[in-house]
Amino acid sequence: MKLTKIIASAFILLASSAASFAQTADEIVAKHIEAMGGADKWKAIKAMEMNNKFNVQGMDIEQKTVIVNGKSLRTDISVMGQEIISAVDGETGWSQSPAMMGGTGEPEDMPGALIKESKKQVNLGGSLLNYKENGGTIELVGKEKLDGVDVYHLKLTEKGGDVSNFFLSAANYYILKTSGKRTIQGKETEAEVTYSNFKQVEGLTFPYTMEVPNPMAGGTMTIETDTIKLNPKVDETIFKKPAKK
């Protein structure tokens, strides 16, 4: 009988501990959202235009991204006088690349896995903002060090099964790094992004510098943000797949 009571007590303690971790994870997410400007402000944003620049193997590249919150996304990349376009509109997506860069020069349907991944970017405010409404669950893995900085490691499991890791500064609750494995065109890829240089735009916080591992060049690709416009006028026909010539 005594042993039964001990086992029962142990289960109660474990359950209490798990509940405590779950609540702590939710508190961390809440503080992150507040640090980024607050849920109400993010949900009030109807659209955004962002202009970035980066360099790959000596080539200067400019990127323009237009997002209609929760619905559509289009990215135009200019490199060596050529244009690469990708767009997602609801459940559909398309892309267009010049022949010299492996494309056909015509608009082509985007693979389902890329549409799924691109759709995550249409929700302004990030994946943590509405993770519960989107059917996800969050777990506090623990507190650890990232480049000498104290961070909270959160693991987000999305409704579809994708897992993403978020590393939030313990000081200001900004996301300093994200990572996760994705399968695209049958190949598993490790997606990792580091964020820094945070600035505010109309009361909302954005990272103006993003670093992405670039294995082909044996280093890191740094993406710098030039401008961010909130609620610009958007002609939503830009997201529609054009007819082939």
C-alpha cells in the first residue's frame, strides 16, 4: 500500500511539473508577442512590403517581398539583370525563373511542399503569434546558451507535424534563432536562420539582419533589410499566376 502511495505521489508531481512547464512556455510566448509590439497591433496590419539585399558568390541581389496578411505572398529577386518570382495565393503557388538560372522563363506551378512552407510566411507576426488557433502545440525544452547569451528553447509542433525550434533571448524575448527540418522535393533539409539588429517600425519590432547557412559557399549568407512599409496599397492581381506566352 505504501509503495502504491509513493507511485501515485510521483505521478502527481510529474503531472504538476509538466503543467508548470506548459504554463511557463505560454508565458514566454506571451512576453515575446508583447516585446514584438503586441498581438492587437500585429493583427491590425493588413499588408507589408519589405526590401532586402544580400550577396551570393560576389553577386549583389535585391529582394522585394509583398505580403497580404494571412492570405498572399510574392517575392521578386533581381540578380544580374534577371528576375526570379515566386508567389503564393491561398492554397496555390507559382514561380518563374529565367532559363540561365535553371528555369523555363515561364510561370510554373510551385510544388506542394514549397507552397506549404511559403504559406507560413503570410502570417505577419510569426508562427508563435497564433500557434494555438492554428492547431500547434508548444513545449519549453529548457534554458540554454546561444553564442554566450541566455535563451529559452521552445519547440513548436505544428498541426501538420512539422517541428520548429525557437531560441528566444531571456533578456528581451526576441527570437534570436530558428531551426527545423523540412522535406522538399523528397530531400530533407535543415532550415536555420539567425536574427539580429532589431528595429521598430510603427511600434512593431523587426529583425533587420538575418543570417542563413550557405553550404555551397562554405559560409553564411547575410540578408540585410533596407525598408519595411506597413499597410501599403497592394494590387492583389500580382499574386495571380500569369498565362504562359
